[in-house]
Amino acid sequence: MEYGIANLSVVPLRAQPKHAAEQVSQLLFGETFEIMERHENWLRIITSFDGYEGWLNELQFAAIDAETYTKIASAKAITTRSFVAAALKEADNSLLYIPFGSTLPFFVNGKCTVGNDSYNVDTNGNMENLLEMAYSFINTPYQWGGRTHFGIDCSGFAQAVLRTQGVNLRRDAWQQAEQGQIVDFLQGATLGDLAFFDNEEGRITHVGIMLNNEMIIHASGRVKMDQIDDQGIYSAEQKKYTHKLRIIKRYI
């Protein structure tokens, strides 16, 4: 088995082994993965953080051995919590700007190790509480497969914010709905609960973070706050219900 680690800020994971293929997710700096298959210049990988599969270009990662992979995957992840952090590569003093949620393997005294390289990372200004971190994404544009403040999808938003609270959610909304504990009534929902919404076929297609039992923050066009009731999300700007409520789950 071969293993790798992301040594760039944000790397797209594609549905097929080609640049023009759909982006299904993103790999953030410091995240590790197993290499499952090779096809020309592409690798089919599965991430250690959330078990997600996708195709990665062979020029956009660093190889690591099995021992290093196991140490990183089994350790409690230390992640960045600022919009963007500066990582200075010691080998050549080049600067890399890494996004919110980047992983800092073997982090000690401001320094992490990714592959064969060491980076000094500025972690000043990191946000701490869930509400502050959720609000920080306001007006972030919706991007299919996105996971950063420069573009994010609904499940990526939920995953990113709850990860800072020690909750490891899976990648897609329907997968996240299989985790957590059921909240029986909307009136019992509290900050950090996740609300899930389905389509006409009954498939869960959307998720948002409850702020209280009347308001939700979610990525739909952009990250925004809307009203929610037993019927679903009501958009004041669109003057209509936009998502039909299916279930509410608790993770914290």
C-alpha cells in the first residue's frame, strides 16, 4: 500500500482521472490518504480523515511511508482555525498560504512536518468557539466540493465547523445524517445541531447548522442565515420555502 500527504494549500479531488472532471471534494494542507489505484498521471485515493474517495493529480502531493501515515492518522489532529495562515517552508524560505481546517502534523512550537519538509506556521488569531467560526463563513460562495472560505458546499461547511469541536463528520450530507443522535423535535434544537433536508425522491441533499430552534446557517448560493420551522427553511430574500426538513441530529 502507498500513502501520501497534501503539501499544497488546496488540491481538488475529481470524480474521474482528468482535470476537466467534476470536483467532488478538496484535500487541504496536511491531510493524509491511501493510494488505491494509479491511472496515467492520476491517483485514486481514500482520505484518512473522512474516508472519501476521489482522483488526485500525481504532481500535487508528497509521498509518506506507512509508519508516518499511521502516526498522523491515529493522532489527534491539530488544525488551523483562521481564515488563512502563513506557512514558511524551512528548506527554501518560500511561503505557502493555507486555509482554515488545514492539518499540522507533528506540530510542536509553531512547526509542523509534511513529508520531508518542515514548516513554521503562524497560528495567531485562531478562532475558538463554534458560533464565531460558523459566522466567519458568512457570504462565502457556494462551491460544489469546496471546503474553504473561498468556496464551500453545504456538507463541507458543516464538516469544517464541527471538526473544530472534535466531531469528525463524513463528507456528504447523506453520510453525515447517518451519524449523531436524533433530536425529536425542532423546538429542542440547539446551537451546533445539524438539520438535514430531502428532495422529492426522499434523498437527503442539504444540511445546515442550527443556531437555535428558529434560525439556521447554511451554504445555499452563499453561506447565510435563514429562518427554519417544521416545514423547512424559509428564505426571506426569495420569499419562499427552499428546503424541506427531514431530520435533526446532535453530535456535541
